[in-house]
Amino acid sequence: MDPLLPASSRRGLRLLYLATLCNFTAFGIYFTAIQLFVEDELAAGRSTVGLAVGAFFVSALLVRTFVGRSIDARGRRPFLLAALALLAATSLGFLAASSVAAVVVLRLVQGLSGGAFYTTAAAVATDLAPPERRASAIARFSLFLYAGFATGPVLAEVVIGSIGFAAVWVLTATLGLVAFGCAWLLPETGGPSMARRAELGSAPRRLLHPGAIAPGLVLFSAAVGYVSITGFSSLYARSIGLSSSGLLYATFAVVIIGVRLVAGRLADTVGRVAVALPGLLLAAAGLGLLALVQRPVAAFIGVAAFGAGFALIFPALMALTVDRVEDHERGEALGSFTSFMDVGNGGGAYLIGVVADRGGFGAAYATPALLCLGGAVLLARLGRQTAARTAPQTVGADRRRGEVARQ
């Protein structure tokens, strides 16, 4: 924890981090549990697995922009609490799920929880950090997210193997309730004055914040690769002869956590584009290795490479998005930005499932590798445009400083 932050901010961040850890441990459990439940218990194919995985992100996408705008107008805390209560309720609902349709419906409802929680929690994390430490705060916040993703799949495989799926659903409900308790203790960190609230309420509604579109498109290119790892590693592990996917998930998450320890600070010091661009190239290389060399050792190297790349990409692009908008529009912009992750995850999950069914995992991982390369081209153009816009301002500021010095 940053010792320069006020004590109240440090306490709030600790509660947020614990809630985030519990929430994403539950979602990490679902990464593995949904794949295995749909294929083993419901006897469905990979495209159906993709549908069940992707349903979550479809509803998360639909709710993001609404939540982003609403937390700017009404505050953060109510949306955190509602999201976590919904996670606990849908987890218990899986106890009665006995068909693909039931699973898809529950995942759609669960996506409302996921979309609301992440958008709101990310806004709280940026609320509690000063602008010069913003990327670092985002990176630190995401450490707990990926710690949950690292722990969840391993827990899922252990609990499913030793007790069964019912115990998994109870466990995820319990994690949701613990996270709810942490969020209950959080103070309100956002919400405008009454005058600003009225202004927000009368402002024209828009689907996406303009400042989030360019960084969001770049994020989309990496998000398809992300869901190819998180949504299909259990099945990919089986196809290459691994008895468990737990180590693949753990490798992915541990690498992300390790790189995130420095990624935020790098993005704050050397620049957002300078950090995200190599990340996209590294992510493409990792996915390409998974596509071309389907062997256990190559799988670990490929997953680690993609994890390192994504760890560079996400905090830098999120900080770039926040840099491009006014403070009172931060929630809306973050909702718009993360909606591109949902589009990539939701559409990508189904796409990867269909491609894997028809062309195998080689084709399934080659597809997001090419998308990451396209994202790198787009980000390079965005970086040049940003530099061109800021250069005249910098020259003007230097000239004014020189005139003042001469006086």
C-alpha cells in the first residue's frame, strides 16, 4: 500500500482489494466449472461451451454504459452492493440448473453482476488515487483480480474432483457474501453535487463515451485472445495430454501479477502507448505459439507470454482512457472502455468455440493472434495522433516559460 496516501484511502483500498479478490476468485472458479459442467454433466460440445461462457459477457456489455453513467450521477456504493448480492444469488441458482438453457440464463444474469462490479470497483480505485499514481493504482487493483483468477480454477478442479459441482456453487455464493460484507464497509467515493447530478440527468444519453472508443478498440483486439485463454484452457489442456488445467491458469495469473507489479509504474513514467504496444506484440506471439506448437511445454510458454503482454496492455489503456476524459465523466468512460472487453470476450468466446469445433485449437488460437497484431497497428496510429495533438501545446508551453524566464 502506498504510504503517501491518506489513511482513509488506504483503508478503503484494502476493503476494495479484499472484495475484488473474493469476487474474482468466484469468477475464476466459473472459468473452469462452466466448461466442465457443460461438457461433462450436460454432454454438450465446444460451441455450446463458448455460448455458456460468452453469455456472461453479453449481459455485462449491456449493463456497463448504464452503470458507468449511473455511478457518476448516484455514487459508487449502491452498485457495488447490488452486484455482489446478485453474484451470491445466481451462484445458488446453479444448484437447480440441469440444462444448457438454464446455465445460459444464469450466466446472462451473472453478467449483470460482473459488469456492474468491475466498472464500479475500477472507478473507486481511481477515485482513491491521485492522477500521477493512477496507472499504478489500477495495476495494484488488478493484482487482486488476477490473484482471484489464479486461485479460482485450481479451487474448482479440487472441489469438483473431491466433492462435486454443488459444493462449487455453494463456495462461489459464500465468496460473493464475503465480498458483499467488505463493500458494505466501504465509504462512498463518488457522486457529484446536486447541481452536477441534475446536469448529468438532463444530458443527452450516448452509447459510448467518445474518449473511450479508440483505446477500447485496441482492448477489443486483445480481449478475444484473453477469452481464448480463460474460456478454453481446460479443454485445450485435455487436447494436448495435460491431466489438469490448473497449472496453466496459475501460470497465466502469476505472470500477469508479476508483470502488473511494474506495468502501472512504467505506464505512469514512460507513457501509456509505449507500454501497451510491446504488450500487444508479446500477446500475439504467445497466441501464435499456442496455435503452431500444441505441446505441454509450448502451452505454458505461450500462456505466460500472452499473460505478460496482457498485463502491459490493460492498465496502460485504462489509464489512457481516463487521461482523455473529464473527472466527472470517469465512470461513464470506464464503463464504455470495459464494454469493449465484454464484446471481445462475449463474441470471442462463441467465435473461438466455433473455430475450435471446425478447425481445431490451432485455428482457434491463430485467430486472436492476428487480431492482436491488428490492435498493435491501431495503437501505433493512436500514439502518433496523440503526439501530434500534444506537440503544439508542449511547444507553446516551452515558449511561454522561456519568455517568463527572460523577463
